[in-house]
Amino acid sequence: MLLNDKVAIITGAASERGIGRATAACFAHHGARVVVLDLDEAAAQRNALALGSGHLGLAANVTDAEAIQRAVAQVMNEYGRIDVLVNNAGITQPVKTLEIAAEDYNRILDVNLRGTLLMSQAVIPVMQRQGGGSIVCLSSVSAQRGGGIFGGPHYSAAKAGVLGLTKAMAREFGPDQIRVNALTPGLIQTDITGGLLHDERRHAIIDSIPLGRLGAADDVAHAALFLASDLSSYLTGITLDVNGGMLI
Ligand code: NAD
């Protein structure tokens, strides 16, 4: 069991069929005690319960520093340690540059980028005291190819920011044995993408992917497991593309 007795917080893990939910199930399967953290408490608790016993569902908005501190305090109260953080909570908006309103720019940057910073700021001191940990940050292929599939330019910018933040934190906290790595998924079938693709566009996209299919949430979950576990013990600051070869 790759994550035996590790405590892992996964943000945005309460969606019906998202990457966070798949990652929670994968981590639980590999022995972790999982904290499902999301906006809606009932949904978070429901997903935590679905993982079996010994897991926790908590409500916190990743843009709310106080709510995050309360959630981290609850996790410490319950388990006494935090080994893994997956910064998965994210939102997108399919608009073009000239259509981006100031409040939408702020909203997209806030959840995707500042949320990643705030969660990391809350968890890193715990990991420092413990002598190490692993943080996995969800970026996107949109950061690498300038969007164009389902995210707007502000989403691409936020996810590119996540890559910079990941590398900066990896450099800063390497001496504390805290590894920080990023995932850049391609097009994964989840709630975030479900409503945004017509059949014709979908086929065109699939034709452009060497592996000939959209990604599954489990494809990303397995990559997250690798980065969270000791299998990747000498990797920090890397970007792992989970995109079926989309960028070749
Ligand atoms: P999803 O919409 O299925 O799940 C996102 C979850 O984040 C939801 O449960 C939502 O409630 C939660 N959330 C949103 N705002 C929050 C906030 N402020 N605080 C706490 N939780 C919040 O999304 P998904 O498709 O599973 O995507 C997961 C991550 O992967 C996101 O960061 C996304 O940008 C990234 N990603 C997804 C794809 C894809 O194709 N689906 C591709 C590349 C990157």
C-alpha cells in the first residue's frame, strides 16, 4: 500500500465524477486516511463516507484563509499529522480575452492560484514540523498551450501561475523534505468539461490525441498517487503531463 497511514487532504474532492473524487478513492485504496475538502459540507461528508471508514469530509472555501485554518485544525485534531496535500479545487470559464470581466478574472485567479497558495501556506508548517511531505498541484495543459479547449485566457494564466508557484515552493521547501510537484492534465472527462463539448468538437479533439481518447479522472488520480507517494521520492518541482500525448 503506497500511502499506508498517510493523511492526505484533497481539495475539491466532493464533485460527482471529478479528478478530486477519483484521487480520493485511489488514495484510500492505497491506505491513506483521506480528508475530502470542498465547498459543500454534506457533499464532502458523503464522498468521505463512500471511501469507507476512517476518512473525513470538511467544508472550506480555498479562498478563505480562516476557513482553511479551521479545517487544518480539525484534521490535526482528528489525525495529528498531514502528509499529502492535493491542490485540486479549480474553476474555469470558457470566454475569450476581450470578454473577461474584472470580477471573473479575480474569481478564476482566486480559486485556482490563490487557493493553491493559501492551502499550501496552511499545511507547510505542519509538514515542516513533521520533517516532510508531498504537495501535488493541479495545473492544466491550458497553461502550456494557451488554453483553447475549454478554459479562458484567465484560466490559462492562473494555471501557468500554479506551475511557477509549484517550482518556487519546491525550491524553498526542498530543505524541509517537502516535495512540491504539478500535474498538467489534458482533456479529462469530468463535470468541469462535461457540458462544454459538442460531439463534433469532441471528435476533432480526440483525433488530435495520440492515445485516441479523452482522459479519465483515474488517469490523473494514478499520476497524483505517484507524486504523493515515496515512488517519486527524488522528484520535486516537476510538471507531469497527463494528456495522452496531446503536446507531442
Ligand atoms: P470538477 O468541477 O469536477 O471539480 C472541482 C471541485 O472543486 C468541485 O467539487 C468544486 O465544488 C470544488 N471547488 C470549486 N471552487 C472551490 C473553492 N473555492 N473551494 C473549495 N472547493 C472548490 O473539476 P475537475 O474537472 O475534476 O478538475 C479538477 C482540477 O483539475 C481543477 O483544478 C481543474 O482546473 C484541473 N484540470 C481539469 C481538467 C479536465 O479536463 N477536467 C484538465 C486540466 C486541469
